[in-house]
Amino acid sequence: MLFVHELHEVRGREEDAFEDALRAQWMPALARDGDARLLYCAKHAHGSGASYRMVTITALRDAAAWGRLVSRIDGGDLRDASVALDALRHDVHAKLLVPLPWSPLREVDLEAVPVEPGLAHELSLFMEDTVWPHEGELETYVARAGDHYLAEMRRNAEREGTLLTILAGFRTAFGTGTRREIVLWQKLTEPRGLRPLLTSEVPARYKEPGTWMHDALALRDRWESRLLRTVSWSPWY
């Protein structure tokens, strides 16, 4: 299974039009190939970073499906829809992702993913972390993130609840972006817990030796977090 992550830099005045084009044109057109589905569509929450950014994640059955998608956009049935989106955005940054060995999300039943534009549901918040491990530490980071970070989050959830639930972990595919890049896709399961995270220091107990926040510094000290809010019609939310 492959996943295409796109960060859209939308023209401010065209925000609603861009969302409508994704929903009514792009999503159903993409699904004409049974091996491609739009999974998530989310907006970068205002006040938490760059303005008018949207993130989409598309699932592809395999590399052959990715090849067909490229051909469909370059000169096939998705060309006009892609051109229409380009007219409403400044730019788009895409990367091809593969699931980590421990990722909760590794396979998708594509036929079960909604493709009709009439969906309406509650909005959800996600925290997307992009991590750049130190040189030579990529494979060690991948392994320990599963053995330590994922396990620690699950233990915390069992004991006291958790702010975040890890739904997926990815790495960039060979030849399609920065090689040492990890993307964590996490749902805010307790949004009220976001306030203390932003307004107070991290408690000392979370930075002691043996915790992920402490031990992971041997493997990385650079990451970027985005606070994303799904749109009401996002197939997955």
C-alpha cells in the first residue's frame, strides 16, 4: 500500500472554491480507478501556522496504481480536474509515503472508502508530526518509535487517557523526497488537553530518562507539528 501526502498552498480568496473542487470534482474522478481513493482532507487550523493550507492523503493499492495516477494527471482523465485545482492554489507539495512496519494503518479496503461528495460529519482534529532523524539513525528511529513511542502512548492511554491516538506512521518512499523523513498521523482524542500543552511547560516526569521525549533526543531533535482540522466531507475523519 502506498500513500500520497499533499500540502496545498491555497489562494486565500479561493479557499471555499478549492474545497468545493476537491469534493465535487477531484474525489469522485479519482475513484474511477478502483485502486485509488482520497482518504483524508484537512485544513491547517488558523492561528497554528501558515495560512490557507490544506492537507490531503490519498491511498494507492501499489506502485502500478501510482504510475496510473501520474499518467491520468499528466494527460489522462484527471488532467482537467488537476488544472482546475492549480488555478485555485499557489502551489502543492507532494510526497509518496510507505507505512512503517509498526503503523496501525498498513492496508486499506479501498472499496469501502466513501467517494460521494454528499458526506457530512463532525469535524476532528489531527496532529501531524514530521520528523527528521539524525544521519545514520533512520532505521534505529523507525524501530524504537514503534517499540518505545507507540508502546508508551498505549500504556498512557490505558492508565490515564491520552491526548493523541496514533493512527499511522509513514516514511518517504525511495526517490520521492527527503529520504530521512518520518510522518506521524495522530488524532486528538481529547481536544481539551491541547490547552495545557500550549500554555504550560511539559511536566518534568515526561522528560526523565526512559521516556520517549528524553531518549529520542539521541536519534533526532528536529520535528514539525501541524494542527489540522478535517472538513465535513472528508471520507475518513
